[in-house]
Amino acid sequence: MSKRMTGLLAKLDQNKTYSWDEALRLVRETSGVKFDAGVEVHARLGIDPKKGEQQIRGTVVLPHGNGKTKKIAAFVNADKEQEAKDAGADLVYGEEDIKRIKDTSKIDFEVAVTTPDMMPKLAAVAKILGPKGLMPNPKTETVSPNIKKMIEELKKGKITFKNDDTGNVHVSVGRVSFSEAQLKDNFAAFMDALKKVKPATAKGPYIKNLVLVSSMGPAIRVSENA
């Protein structure tokens, strides 16, 4: 273990589960890097990730965003192009662009939204977008007739989350430059959204372990309730 990490760990009680206020103060204090580190939440859930009905997938608009600006591509027909541009889409794509992606496999965006009528056309690039987690999906609220609303919510800080193969969820809720109040607002919004998507068939404790951590910082165990 590095001397830096040893020094940071000395500020923590490894056996303690901290309150939200304590944990959010400590996650900023123990950042220990010169850049504006991200603040992440890692939740170990009492789900069976092998069961389809226990898969966790949700969305939440973080009140203060998470400090990351994602490049948004809107796949729309000609009549929706201006609406997508006005809403703030970084890229506005049509059928020709879908063909180009199919031919080159080149992608220069981080999130894609579309209208229901474009979904059959996007099927041609599903094998390219899908593995990268970029295929629009009604479950992640990236397919809707209301292209304006989707783009504006993403620009305001809407994120999606889902469990990994080990039943954990990992989400960025801000940066260490955020105030503790901003981080708390974002953390509260995420926790509320996470609890709302608890599978009905999950048995036992739903949130088994909850940790706050900054980029390259130590893990801080935190209570699931404020």
C-alpha cells in the first residue's frame, strides 16, 4: 500500500458505518489527488443477478449533475432535426448516419436518444451500439416521441444505472469540488431511485453494503439512510 493511501486511511475508522454528512465530508477530505476527482457510490445488493426479474435498471436526474458532460447523439427523422438541435443535442443523425456507422463501426458519442419510429432503422447497428451500452432503450428512457424532454433531462444531469454481473451498482454522483450540500442532494436522489427499483422477488436485505469513494481515494462505508 502506498504511503499516500496509508495516510488517507488513517483518517477513517474501517469498522464504522458513517452517517451521510460524515461520509460526504470525509470523501472530500480523503481525495488526496491534484485533479477534481469524481465521487462514486458503490452499492452491493441482495439480488440474484442471474435472475432476469431481479435485474436492476433505473434512471435518476441528479439535481446538480455529476460533473460529466456526455456527448449526446439524437437519431431522428427530418421533421425532428431542428427540435433536437434546439434541445441541445451534440449530434443530430438520420438514416445516412446510421448507414455510415454500420459501414465503419465508428462512434463519437456517449449516449444516444431516438424516437420510436427510428428504432427499426437503428436495428441495423444494434450489434455495434449494444455491446457499448449505447443502444437506445425504453427502459433507460432514451426512446420517446418527446425528443426535447429526453435531451434536456440528460443535459441537466440525468443518468442511468444498472447492476453488474456480481449484483453491484456503481454510480458517479459528483466531484470533490462540489459542496457537501450538492453531493448530499445528488446522493439522496440516487438512493431514492435505487430503492424504487427494488425487485419484488428479492429476499433478505436489499442494500447489503454501501460505500462512498473518490477517484483513487479510500472506501468509506455509509449508512443507507440519511
